[in-house]
Amino acid sequence: MAEGYYYPEEIIEEVIGRNDIVDVVSDYVKIKRKGKDYFGLCPFHSEKTPSFSVVPAKQIFYCFGCGKGGNAATFIKNIENIDYIDSIKYLADRVAMVLPESNNPGELKKQQKMKRLLAINHETAKFYYQQLKTQESMEARQYFKMRGVTVETIKRFGLGYAQNQWNLLTMHLLSKGFKEREMVDAGVVLRSNKGAYYDRFRNRIIFPIIDIRNRVIAFGGRRLGEDGPKYLNSPETLIYNKRRHLYGMNIAKNTKNSFLILVEGYMDCISLQQAGIDYAVATLGTALTSMQAKLLKKNTSEVIIAYDSDTAGQKATIRGLDLLAKMSCNVKVLQLQEYKDPDEYIKNKGEKQFLKQVEDALPLVEYKALLLGKQFNVETNDGRIKFLNGVAKAIAQVSNAMEKELYIKRVSMKYDISENSLQIEIKKQSGEMTVEEAEKEKTLNVKLVKSNNMLEQDFLSMIAIICVENSLFTYIQQFESIGFLSSEKHKKLFQEISDRVNNEKRIDETMISSILEEEDAALFSGLAASLETSNDLRKALIEKINRYKMTITKKTLMN
């Protein structure tokens, strides 16, 4: 069974069956239909020619370049970098399916701990919110007033205040029945070298960090005095990984707007949302990560980056542009003119002017061309060549052919560069190939990685054929009785299929890949994706059977 498999087989199958693999993959990868299947650039390795395939008829994916393959659960496991059981939970959540409690002791313990940490965070958020109503919070209330934050916004975001006391929160949580060790695990309390417990956040404005499922998973705190760092954030915990979440996404996910605006700080996000721009989200103290980019891509196909206008903000903008473009997002950059960030801009210029700037946001290529134009003197040969190389690299990131052609015309006209020179450099940068060349390369370089074992390939090839035509299973039913199954692994799979046949249950690719180990599931998916179903399957199966038997016989004689 696959690692992390704790739910009954029928539950696993139902979860996977409810999630169409084309829809699941499309949340992360831009795929195009070609014949009966879909193809795109593989998200698991770097490539310029699409070798990643999705086979809707078999509900599997396979990359002919790196060899990864499997069903929807396998895809989520790899793309989200989570274990198998979490991928099943993820897919269940995706289709609003309620799963039964796991019967695995380790998993149950983990789930119980997560519930406790979430309960602590929920109570902590309530506590800090209530602290704003106390006499001691005068400075915090003045801060919000100075920043133009309304009472409605404070309530909407659950903003709060941590008093300048050592263990006020600790004592409150103890009174609610929580243990000090749990508070430390939740990240809201610290333990000194002498064994004393004290609050992590003191004399700070509190920003609860809420995930896309509306759960409080962490906190950010901005100092009011001069002690400590300006911003202090929760550490990573069992329920919080800052690289995976975006501040404000719990609200922005429900927007009717067609794109999202990405900002750097809590207050930037809050100010825009307060102004009615409910499609603003913020990174959590770091530059955009690949996991955050995936979260954005899941919720929109277009992102406008509105980072600070300083040098650090520009570097972060470039990183964000490249990450999102790699995921086939339509990405643009907001120009803030003389203002340092969106919060400052909207307070000085207002919502209407901000939205006008949003309309005029620069697409990826034009923004990079603007920066390159400032960096290099295009009046000199050396500067012109460097500029051309940089712009070509930017245009090479554009996946849409018509959009790419439009950029070539615009840039060549604006910077007096011949279209031909630009096109040649773009082809160098992107390594473009014709469709015929790509197809030829795919055929010649099909890799069924992670196994060079002919027995393994032949056995799984036989199973792939049986998935297409279940009645052909009778041809290999003899294997068990004559002792021709080469390993315990094959015997187990054979028995699983035999049981389903005896119970008149359907055998298909999704079911097989869900019960195989990940390595075998990838190999099986590649074989299934490569199977020519238009051929004589009976004949193909007999050929595999004969070769399998011959290999077994040779191995026996050698031993």
C-alpha cells in the first residue's frame, strides 16, 4: 500500500474519483489539449519543451522527462510536498467530502495535537482582540486611529493588542485549561532557561494570521515602544508554515474580481481591503515563495505585484515576477510613483487614483524593459547588446504566442531594435523547437525511470492492459497456481486485482496507482500513458506474458 494509507480502499477511491485529474492539475499547470490527452511543462523539473501529460480517460498523469506519474493524490502529494494521507485530505476538502476519522494511532495523535494548537490560537486571538477594549490599550487604539484603521476593519481582521506584561496571556490560557507546553508548541508562549513561561508578544499590535479555511494559525506583532524588533512573528509550528500562506487570502478567495493584488505588509493589505479592494493579499515577512505562488495560481490566473518602491522591493518584485511567470500566471507590476507602499499611496491619493494605477500596471516584459533601460545605456553597442539579452530573456518567459509577438513589436519599436534580432535572441534564450522536433524528442527520450527491471515493466504493462479490458485478466489467472509471480509485491497486487474481479468490481488505472508505492505508481502511469489502446490488446498481453515467463525461467536456471 502507498505510504500514509490509513483510510479504507473504497474511501480512497471515492476521494480520487470525485476529483477530475484535469481540473486538479490545471490548478497548478497550464495544460493544453492535444488529441485525447493534455500536455504542459512539467512542474517537477525544469524544461522548455512540454513532456508532462495528463490522460483524462485513465485519470493519471505522467512526465516523459522526469518519470513522475500517478493519480490525482500522487500529484497533490508531490506538488504540495505533503504526505499521502494529507493529499487525500486535501482532495476531500476540495470537493467538500467529509472523511471518517483515521484509525492510525500516530495520525490520530497528530490530529488531536493540531486541534489543540488551533484552539489555543483561536482563544489567543479572542484575548488580544478583547484587550483593545481595556484602559491599558490607549496607545494601541491611537495607533489604529493614526493609521486610519476603522472599528469595522479591526473586527473584520480580528486585530488586537498585547499588553506590556510578561505572562498575561499565559495565565489566561491556563485558566482555559491549556497546558504551558501546548502554548509553547503553538508559538504564543516562550520558556526561559530557568523554566519560567512568558508571553511571546508584549506591547504590540497583533495581526492574527488566518488561513484559507478561516483558522487562526499564527500571529504577527508590531511593536509600540522601542524594545525589540519592529515586527515579531510566530515561529513555524505543526499548523503554520509561513512559506505556504498569504495574509488576507481568507477574504480575497471570495472576491468576484478577476485578479489579485500582491503586497508586502499587513497594513498594505488591510488598507486596500478597507478601501473596498477585497482582492489584496500579502506575503508573510518574506519574499514570495514557490508555495505562495502556487496558492495564488490556484485562486487566479492574473496577479498584480504592488511591493514597496525601494531597492529591496524591486528585487522582491523581480523574484515574484519570475516565479509567477514560470507558473503561466499573467503578472503585472504596479508603479507607486513617489510613494513607498500601497498603504501610503491610497491614504494620499485615494481609492480611485489607486485603481487607475492598477489599470496602468506594467506587464512583466515592459517592467523588466523599463528597469533594463535604466541599467544599460542603449546608445552604446555594449549597453544595447546587454539590454537586448535582458529583454529577450523576459519575452522568452511569455507562454502565449500572440502576446509574445505583440511584445516583440512594442519593444523593437520603442527601443529601435530590429524584430529579427530580438526573435533570434528569444529563441536562444527559450530553446524553442518545432512541434515535430518536440514530438520526436519525446518519443526518443521516453523514460520509465526508477526501474530498469524488465520483470517489473512487463508485469505492470500487463496490469495496464487489463485496466483497459478487464476481461483479459483470465489470461494471467494461471500465474499464481503455477508459481510464476516473481515477488511478494506482485503477488499482493495480483491478489488485490483477483479479489476485485471475483467481486465484480471495476479495475482501472486510478485504482491501481492508488495502491502502488509511489515509485511503482510513477512507472505504472508511464506505461499506462504510453499504451496504444487502438492495438490488439489481447495480442499485446500474450506477448508480455510470454516474455515475463521467459525472464522468470532464465532467472530460475541461473540460480
